[in-house]
Amino acid sequence: MPFFAARNVTVRFGGLTALEDVDLTINHSEIVGLIGPNGAGKTTLFNCISGTQRCDRGRIVFNGRDITRLPPHLRGRLGLGRTFQTVKLFPDLTVEENLLLGCHVRMGTGVFSDGLHLPRSSRAQQRAVAEAGELLDFLGLRPIARRRAAELPLGQQRLVEIGRALATKPSLLLLDEATSGISKNETGELVQLLRSVRSAYRLSLLVVEHDIALVMNLCDFVYVLNFGRILAAGSPAEVRRDPAVVEAYLGHVAEAAEPAPAVVVS
């Protein structure tokens, strides 16, 4: 059984079918890309996986468990983390405090224990501080650990959001347009970081992106959505050569023998 599988996922909004019989599989320690034109259904599928959108039909299985009807917070406890296209940090908290919030999600000590400063809560808090410190070092955020999130440029805010997601210790991390609004240099650095994240934390990633070059350079496997259906699936090289993908999405810029160009589709 695959580590993660979405099977026959269908979502309708009134008379509009946003997704129809979508199948998607992710294996352990695999980086999977999800691309497609605007309106293809990428965000809807992402929301179905994370639990913010109900499926009208289909199943979602994660690490051997059917999570189709589970709410987002229970999916998070099982090891499913995500970031958002629009950064959702706590702006008045520091970088370190935002990471600590990610740690606290899985501490499970409760308000009573925390309020009375019982030994269990004290030990959990010490672990959280240590783990947040490790993430600060891993992500290169130690020099700005005491700065408020609202003061940071977008590129650093996205790093903090990735760090907060990692603090929940996910086994599958969903990244929603992680390069949106950041520079070309920051995008290149993000590719290297995500490879390091996969290796260091032994997790799988599902990456929704408009940046074709990033997906082709980063991912082991790529799915292409178009009008709510899977148009193509395969290795980056296979997807780049697929005539249907070239016609519907990549256009004349895709060459079978050449790396994907740094094109961002709007």
C-alpha cells in the first residue's frame, strides 16, 4: 500500500465539477509535484488532502489510515503538515515563538497542566525550546530568532512558515506555492533547502507550484491537472515530453532533451 493515496477524488461546487476521479500517490521520502494552469483544481485537491474541503466522492488514505472524513487538526496529529500560498504566521510573535507554536501542537500537555506548571509541562516546554533551536539552526534563522515575523521580508517569512510546519514533525509536508513572491535567487536556495529537508527529516513532500523549473528540478514525480482531471503523470522528463502537456500547459517552451526553462505561468 502506498504511503499516501488519493483515489477517485471528486468535488463539485453546484453545477461545477472542480475535481473528477483524481488519483494521486506519494511514496515514502518522495517529492511529488502538482502543476497545472490556473483553475485546474490544484488548490481544491490540496484542500481535500489537508481536510479543509470535503470530497463528494473518493477516498484519501494516509500511512495506512483512511482520513477522508477527518478534520484538519486530526490529520496534523497523524503527521500531515502544510504551508499556504499566503503566508499565515503570527505577525506579532517572534520567529522563535512561531516555531514554538508548531512544537506545542503535538505536546499534548493540556491547559490544566500548563497553567499549574506541572513537571510534565515543564519537560515538554524544555523539549520544545530545544527543538525550535534546532530548526533555527537548520534553516539559518538563528540571527533573526528574536525579530517579529511582521518585520521580515517575504522570503524569510516563508522559511519561518516551513519551519513551523516542520516543528509539528510531519511525515508528509504539503507546500502551496512556496516560491510565490520571492526572488529567483531565493527560489534556487529553496530547492536546495527542500532537498535537505527531505533528507534530514525523512519525510515526503507534495509541492503545488506554478514555477515549472522548480518542479522539474526538485521533484521525483509530477502530476499535471487540467480542468479537474489528471492530464499526465510521470517523471519530470516524461511529463516534459508528453504531447498533451505541451499543448495544454507548457507550450512551445518544452523541449524533450532540454531542462525546463525558468518560466512562471500566471
